[in-house]
Amino acid sequence: MTSPSSSTQVRVRFAPSPTGMFHVGGARSALFNWAVAKRSGGTFVLRVEDTDAARNKPEWTQGILDALAALGMHAEDPTFEGPYFQSQNAGLHAEAAGRLFEAGRAYYCDCTREDVAARTGNPHSGYDGFCRDRGLDYAPGRALRFRTPDEGETHVVDLVRGNPVFPNDAIEDFVIARGDGSPVFLLANVVDDMDERITHVIRGEEHLPNTPKQQLLWEALGATPPVWAHLPVIVNEKRQKLSKRRDKVALEDYLADGILPEAMVNYLMLLGWAPGNDEEILPFDELVRRFDVADVNSASAFFDVKKLTAFNGEYVRALSVEDFVAACDPWLHTPRAPWTEEQFDAEAFAAVAPLAQTRVALLSEITTNVDFLFLDEPVRDEQSWAKAMKPPAAELLPDARAALAALEPWEAEPLKDAVTAVGEKHGLKLGKAQAPVRVAVTGRTVGLPLFESLQVLGRERTLARIDAAIARLADAAAEPAE
């Protein structure tokens, strides 16, 4: 079986819990569902599982909507439906629990964990079915358990996992409603999917153990179970499942670092799936056209931050200069920028933007590439200073200063020629000769092309910074040796 075709009335869903951050694993699941809906002409349903009161905060729900919208999944698209809220279905959950009880598919149980452990002699054993035939009615504190069939097997149609089979005698009589009558995840999830007419459940593999239980609930409630697809777990470089306790997992953090949403979408789509032909950098429409959830690999998917950054660099370089300038805007103004609004010069930035665009992989890197243009003094990297200001820097800089002071016109090529000539005088090639000038002016050994940068910075500020470097070298030489 492959992914649903356009002839199927496909309805997929993404059902996150509000947590205050949007996990990249959830983003991958949402995108795979979105791709299936788009490819099939179906519907993508957003359902917020908000029954945990401590997590039921409007700003956290808005965070989910904002994160999805950043990745191109938004309510204005006809494919998008919702958001629905699980808490609004409490009546349906209770009705389903009552139906299962009345049909004899569920029974009430007053056993505690200690009771079960005392009977089985094992504090970790599953439920032993003690209350199956006691005929208990509802009372506060009594949980409702599903009566799992004693015999047979539960066959799960899973597009990724190869249609696993679960013996029913290995599935305990599981709780579907707590002692206070509230439904557990297993029942609420099934009832919500039935109510929203979900045809395909595409989610992370951590839910696979729940699937035979949920399929039994679907069947007991007289409905056809959905087609399942359990996506591979996402792991870090140590092949450990991504964890917010030790890994950077929040989508918002990556976007705040300057990952373009388009690059993030492209990269997440490749976590467990490949479009073929060894191609990776593709627009989302093309990824959708090629996507088939049945081609998703069941092996764990490595979230490679270096590869994501490289992807982003490709996307950054593909922008028009105008779009690059616009994309950098959040990093050019307070509070992200290290300069004040008065110090920022939009024309100067526009002049160096084409140069910066070829060098940044993350938009957040723009500030360290151009800060020398806007700050009164360059941010000096002491390691760069120590490396560049070795002899003959103390003799070269005054000569470079004199050559630049007399230079006309103040443009990149004449600037380059002048520093080249000074370097030859000191027996240095251009690469070595320009290093002291670069560090004096920009504070670092690495950055934008030097002579184009000097052209934009201007003669007065360039000479003032070289003077400051000469003075610092002189002060260092005058200090007595320890």
C-alpha cells in the first residue's frame, strides 16, 4: 500500500499538546501530514490536545499556530482545517466510554497498583483482569478498563512499519477512563479522530505501542480504523533521541538563529525520507509532488545541525539581494543588533549586502560581518589581533596609512593596489599584507572582502582605525618586558 491517492477523501491530522515550545520532531510530523494532504487534495486537521489544564494557555496555543504558519501551514490555506480543541469533545468522550460499558466491551475496576502487585507478586506486572467479571458499576475512584479480546491478533496497517501484528493476549485490559470519569489519551484520541473523520494517522514511532489498543477501540466503537504511519524517531549525533533537556529542539530557536523557514521545511522533509535522484535542495511544491509516506524509512533519522546550516546557506545565497536585505532586517535593529538605531546606516548595509550574502550561513551571522560599519570602534578579537599584528605589522601599518591617505579615488581596486604595493615593499604577498589592515579596521581576520568594505567605511574612519592600531602597537612596544 502506498500513500493515499487523489481519489481518496484523505483527512490527516496533527494533534500537538501545548508545551510552550514547538519541537522540531513535531514540525516534521506536521509537514509529512501536510504533504500527504496537499498531494492527495485532502485536508489537514489541526487539533490541540488541551485537556491538561496546566498546559492550557492561550499563548502556547498561539505559539503552535505561529510555528505552523512560519512553515507554510496556515488557516488561510483551503487544505487547513481547525484548530479544534480536545477539551471541547468531553461530551463525546464520555458518551463513547458509556457505549463501551453498556456493550460489555469495558468494565469498572477498583483495583489499585498495590492490589495488583499483591496478587501477582510483581510490582511491575500488568493488570491481571481481576475485575473482569465482578460486574461493578460506576462509582468515584473506579477506573473503566477496556476488555481486550482473549484470543486472536490485532493487525495494524502501517505504511512505514510493515503492517505489524500484535497478539491480543499480550495486551492487558487497559484503562480508558480514570476514577474521576475523565478519559485517558487512548480513548480521547480515538473519539476525536472518529469525530474529525481522520483517514490516516501519521505520527512519531513513540506512539506505536498505543496503536493496537487504539485500533481495538476503533473497532469496538463500530468504525473502520485509519491507516497508520509511524515516523522514525529523530536522534542527535550520539544517536540518542532528541531531548529538550540536552538538545536544541525548539523550532523557534532555530528560526531565531536565522534559519530560513523554507530551508527548515526542506531539511525536515528529508528526515526519514528522500526525494530520489540524489537531490536534496528542492522547493516544497516539488517535495510534495514526490512525497510518498510509504517511502519513509523506519530507521532513526539524524538531526544534523551542520547539514541544516549548510542547507540554509544555500537558501540564503539563492535569495535576491532585496529579499536578503529584508530577511536580515530583524538582526539589523535592536534588540538583536549591537549598535543603536542612530548608528545604523541602511545605505551602507545595502552596499555590502551582496558581499555578506555569499558569506553567511545563518542570518544571525550578519551582525558580526557588518558591525564594523556601524559601531564607533570595531569589536576586536584578541586572537585575531595577536595573529595579524606580528612583525612587520608595526612598520607596515604606517606605510599603509600614508598610502591610503593620499589615495584617489577611494574605491576598492585602487585600495587593493595600494595595499599590494605596501606589502611588496615589506616582502609580503597581499594576503599577509592586508591582515593587519583588516584587523585594525574590522577587528577580525575573517569577514567581508576588505577593500570593498573600506570603500563603504570611508577614508576618515578607515584612517582613524589604522591610527588607533598603530598607537596600540606603539604602547605595547613601550611596555617593559616582564
